[in-house]
Amino acid sequence: MFNPADPANPIVHGLMTLPAAHPDNTFGTDRTLAYLKELAVFPEPYVSNDIYKSYPYARPALRFNPALPQFPAGTQVALVRRMVVVDSRGELKVTPITESIQLRAYALDPKTAQPGALANQDFYELILAPGELFERKGGLRASARMPAARHPVFEKATVFSQGNNCNNCHGDVGVFSLNTYTHLFGTLPNSPWFEPSDEKSQDRNTLDWKRRDYTWGLLSALLQSNQ
Ligand code: HEC
């Protein structure tokens, strides 16, 4: 996402903005970077998971340390999905077309907020209306709070396409609801190291992932068989 505070470096912290700590720093860039650093070097990110003793076959032995540093109320996070197309040479390309933007703003201080309470965060979602894009009317429209599943015919159904309530998956407090950090639905990484990234590496990771996906294998075979 474009960061007006730092036009030369457009997406240093594209996914996260802490509220400004100082009137000169309207976009909270320094505070965001300082928080991410504090989180990354926190000495004991995992502690043992008490419930593991009762269900060792079904529960992870470790969990996130409840003492992890928290970001303040007013922090905003975004997830921006951009369109990937197949170019005339049959290669995958990330386009500048934004298909959806999901936003969450932490209304209450995560240190005192209650897990699961709807009042903790405000949720927003903007989705591309392709008709409006082609009529040059912009095209991103605010969606209802709990959107119904909407995905292209060839897209695989995933947990993300079920139209669930945002709070079902982001209901924990502060950093524990930051799924990019907690790896919800995945396994705990050896190190939860989390640092700012840039647009180029995001695009590269996305395309690397898609190239390994079986749907891309099928589609490339279909394209080649028609040549
Ligand atoms: C089925 C579970 C699920 C639902 C429902 C869901 N999300 Fe997420 N969300 C995730 C996961 C998992 C990630 C991490 C994605 C990644 O690591 O690339 C994520 C990432 C995000 C992020 C990036 C910051 C972060 O937490 O990592 C935002 C912002 C976000 N979601 C907003 C929303 C909004 C708004 C809604 C409702 C319209 C929503 N999400 C519904 C699972 C969900």
C-alpha cells in the first residue's frame, strides 16, 4: 500500500500502521517499525501449552507467550489482494488491479480487551466490482460485514472463501489476532520472526506459491495443449 509519509518507499509497512505517537509523524511509521522490532527480538515468544498434557495427540506442546508485546489501540492492519494474470507468453504476472482490501482497526487497547468481544476491532472489506472497473468508475465497493462467498469459477474453495464472520478467525486480542504472525491454520514456526517486507518480495512469494499450486499445473497443461 502506498505510504504518503514515505513516497520513495511505498510499502515498508503496508500491512500495519500504529497510531502516530508524535504530531510530526502522522502515519506512525517509526512507531510501527519500532513495535515490529520489539516483537521480533522478544526473548521468549513461546511457552508450554498446559492443555497439551491432557490432549498430547491433538494439541501443540507450545503456545504464544501471553506476555508478548502488544500494539496500542488505534492500530490498523490491512490485507490487500491483487489480481494475477497469465501474460501472452504464458507467464504469471501480478497486476496493479486490487481485487479486495480487508481492514481491521483496533478500537480498544489489546492489553485490557476481552478475547472474542466484537467491540475490540472494527472490520471493513472492499471488493472489486469488475463492471465498474471497466466503466472507469474505480470499482472498489464496501461490502456488507459478513460477505457471502464470492469467487471465480476456477478458484479452489478455501477456509477464506466460506464467508465467515471476521471475528471467528480474528477474535483474539491484539497481536494474537494478527494471523500473519500467529500462522492460524498452520504450525508454529521454529521462530516467529516477523519483519517489514516490500512489494517486490510479496509479489515474488505469491508467484512462487502459485507456480507450485496444482491448479497452475493443470492450467499450464491446458494452455500448452491448445498451442
Ligand atoms: C476463515 C478464517 C478467516 C476469516 C473468516 C477472516 N480472516 Fe482475515 N486472515 C485470516 C488468516 C489465516 C490471515 C493470515 C493470512 C496470511 O498469513 O497470509 C488473515 C489476515 C488478515 C489481515 C492481515 C493482518 C493479519 O491479521 O494477519 C487482515 C487485515 C484481515 N485478515 C482482515 C479480515 C477481515 C476484515 C475479515 C472479514 C471480512 C477477515 N479477515 C476474515 C483468516 C481469516
